[in-house]
Amino acid sequence: MSIARDRAALHRRESRVGRSARTRRRTHLAAAALLAAAAVGAAQETGRTEPPAPPPPVQRDPILDVIPAEALFVATARNLGGVDGKVATLLRQLDVPFPFTPSDRIYAAFGLMDGIDTIGDAALVVMPPEDRAAGGDPVVGLILPTRDFPLLIEPLEPQELEGGLFSIRFKKKPALARYVRGYAVISESRAFLQNLLKTAIRQRWSAHQLRRYDENDVSAWVDVAAIAADPKIQARLAPVLGRGQRLAALRILQDVQYSLRLDERALVTQAFARTPLRGVGAGGGPSFDGLPAEGYALAMAANVNKDLVTEFMGRLTALIESEAPKEVFPMLKIVLDVTASASADAQSVRVSINGLPGGADGLISATKLVNTRGPASAWIDRLAEGVQKLKAAFVETQDEEAIRLAQRLTFTRDAEKIGETGVHHLRVDVEGAGRVDYPRLQAVIGREGLTARLAAVDEHTVIIHLGGGRERFEQVLAGAKTSAAALAADAGVRKVARLLSEPSFLTAFLSLEGAVPIAFSVGTAMGDPPPPFKLAEVEAPIGISVVHLGEGAFEATAACPVELIVAIKNAFMEMIARSVGGPPPQGN
């Protein structure tokens, strides 16, 4: 007879003599109190105090050996007690009261009272329908670590069945439960419970996915390819996805794993995806050298892989062609072709968005540095050719509005000279356009409007800059020529970079310290002032990195420092206080 059956039989015998679970717990507590008092007395006599011995560990298989390999979706929490402690630590840092733990919420959500082993892992599993031909619903299973299976299912009105199964009432519905190697497994499907341990999700996951599971606290995995191929699921997604190309776009993801790690320094999230993209990754850590650092809101640097760009742009073009109106697509195709060519001819790209003091030269500027594979002048030539092709396509439509747009779009070579550097202008003249509030646009990006400056910084580097006027461009150009490393030397960037995955081919930093003032000043200039949200100065941006692991596998990591979360929380509390005219609320 199994452990579960032995304990269930013992439970029934005790119930027949009138001892309820509550009475037994009171009796056990009383006995434990007497034993504790005796132990304290003995320790006092000997002058020693010994800590209580921890409970013996439960012999339990790893949960990834219990979850079936055929699963469509898996959500896991690794070491429930550890997650409880990390959540408590984070909430103390935020000064937010939290009267219950995640484990408490599991008890409450599922109508349980006791029996979960918080040392173990838990999982929610979604399996394919048992009868796909009949269009059945997916099967859901809950896997909980347990030290005492009979005690755990006791509130669920268990009735023993054959084969180690128990019928229960779970969330007010009939269900089944089974004890499996240290876990209580609950599902409405008898076949799911009976077929456990025949296969394991561990067999399907890569070594990288298994390592991420072991390192992080909460994970969710989705078999996107299987879901996208299921006819019933396709029918349900049809109102959202529409025509076939959107479904094809979904299929670019074969499987996805999302995980969260609660760290004393930061919240770290990671997203892993396997795709059919087979280009070789461009790693090595992209450089931020040459980008302006003062007042930055966003800084991004990426190494470019030509094969990946070509394949990705091909898929994107096919998707847009299936969605865009036929008369519009030829113009969009030119834009896509120019973008694909410019991207494929680049070895790396660096971008920053920075706030400005305001005035005649605007509130915001954007800088892009492109390291080209060939001569920088040839890259600029191809961009100019693309602009002319786009203008011609506008004229060919014989649409009056498109023709006016072609007239407003200009590329002027050597429009000005800064030192020995010839500077070109790419301009869209929107002054007088009926749909554009030109004075407000000038207040944001400067009196020159939508005028971007382009120049060859050196033989293999192109700079593109918008906003701030000539004086701002001169400053940024000088920094690009000297490859100034001010952004890479920023203390906050260095601190958060240590939390990101390496070697990445794309790294980005979002500074709320720079972004919030920009949002306020731009909103005010556009006549829509935002609420008084004042963020304390924190040298802690949000960091993002993307790593190409080979074989079409990618992983994105995002890290949000705890001090930034605290600053955001405090700013919201102060904003609420100002709106109601009182002191900032305490805690939650």
C-alpha cells in the first residue's frame, strides 16, 4: 500500500473514533508545548540551549521530472519559502505592509489549510486537449509540494478511488488528486494523473533553459509552435490575428520562457525564445562611445548581423504586404528596402535620446551613430537614393496629398560645413501642413523643425542628429569624433550593466531621471501638462540586454534596480498627497 493510502486509512480510522482534524491539531500543539517546556527545563539545568532540529527533508523528485513533456504551458515557483522571504525583503525595502505571503495566497486561492511543503517547487501545467479531433478544452494540472498529502487534501472532501486517486471538490468543482513522489497533483483529467512520470519537460528544455530555471524564482514557459498549429486555438485567435501572415508572424517564436529573479539589488526578468532565425550572432558587447550622456533618457547600442537583418526584414515585409492597402504598399516597400539595406550595411548602431534646456533650440534631441561595413560616404549615398525613390513613388500615385508630401521631403547635400566636415540635411517641411501644430513642434525639437543633420564622422562612421539646432550638433559631432565614453563611464550604467546577460549584441538603458523631465517639458509645450510627478535623483537606470545564443535562440534580460522602484513608489505617494492636499500616505 502506498504512503498516501496508508495515511488516508489512518485518517479514516481516527475519524471513526470522533477525532476531527482540528482536535488533532490542538492535541499536537499541546503535546508540542509540553515537550518544549520540558526541553527548556532540561536546558536550564545543564546551562545549554539548543535550537530546534529542522524537520527531516521529504524525498521528492525534481518538479521538472514530474511535469509532462507534452505540456503547452508551464508556470513554476521555485522554492516557495525562498520566494516568500524574497518578497518580504523587497516589500520591507519599499516600506509596504504585506499581511500575507505568496504561499498564504496559494492556500487561500485553492481552499487549502495545511500540508504544503514550502521548501519545494510548485507548478501550473496546461496540457493539450485529450480529444483534439472533438475540439476538447486543454487539460489543466496543479502540482504542489507536500509533506503530508492527506492533510493537504483534507479540506477538499477526499474520497479514495482505485489506482492511488482521490476524488475531491476543488474550487467548488469535482476534480481528482494523486500523490506523486512528494507532490500533490490535482486535475480534472484522470488520464493526466495516471500518465505522470512517463515523460518529463526536462527532456525538451535546453541546457540554457534548465540553468535559468535553477537560477530564477518564478518561470513561465509556452510552446508557441504547438499552440499556433492547433486548429481550435487558431479559430479562437482568428478575430485577433486576422489573415494568415499574422499567424505566420506568431510562428516565428517556437517556444518562449519568461523568468523573474528577486534580487536584493534589483528585479531581474529574462525572456528566452527559440526561433527559426539561423543567422550567426553578433556578440562581443556593443559600445556606447561617442554618444552624449548629459540628460539622456534612452541609450541603445547594438551589433548588427547581416543575415539576421535580411531574414527578419523579409518576414516583416511579407507581413506588411498582407496587411497594407495595395496602393500604399509600393511606398512602404521602398521604406522597408532602404531600412533593410541601411541596416545590413551597418556593423553596429548607437542611439541616444537626450533632454535639452529648452528655448529656441527645443527640448529634446536624438543622436544615431552608424558604424558602416563600407565607406561612410557610400552609406549616405544609398540613403539619399532611397529618399529620391520614395519621392518618385509619391508622385507616381498622382494623389495630390502624396505629391505635396514629395515636395516637402528633401535631401540636401553639403547644406552646411562645420570645420572640415560637410553636413547634409534630410528635411520634412511640415510648416503650413494642416494637420501639424508647427509652433508646438518647434517648441519640442527646435526652430528648424523636422531637420536631421547627417555627416561622415570618419571613414566608417555616420552621424544622424535631430533637434537642438546647429550648436547642439557641433557639440555632439565633436564627442563622436573623439569617441567620448561619458555614457559608458556613468556610475548608474556601470552598476546595472553587471546585472545583464553577456555577451550581448544589444544593450539599452532607460533613465527615468532623464525621461521624466522630458515628458513633463514636452507635455507642457504641447499644451497638456502632466501631473506633478517628481522623481528623486537616482543613478539607477533600467537595463536591457539581448543575447544571441545560437541555433535561433535569443534571451533578453531586463534589470530594474530596487532603489529606482523605491523612488517611483515615493514619487507616486507624494503626487497623491499633493493632489489631496495632505501628507504622503505611509506604506501601501
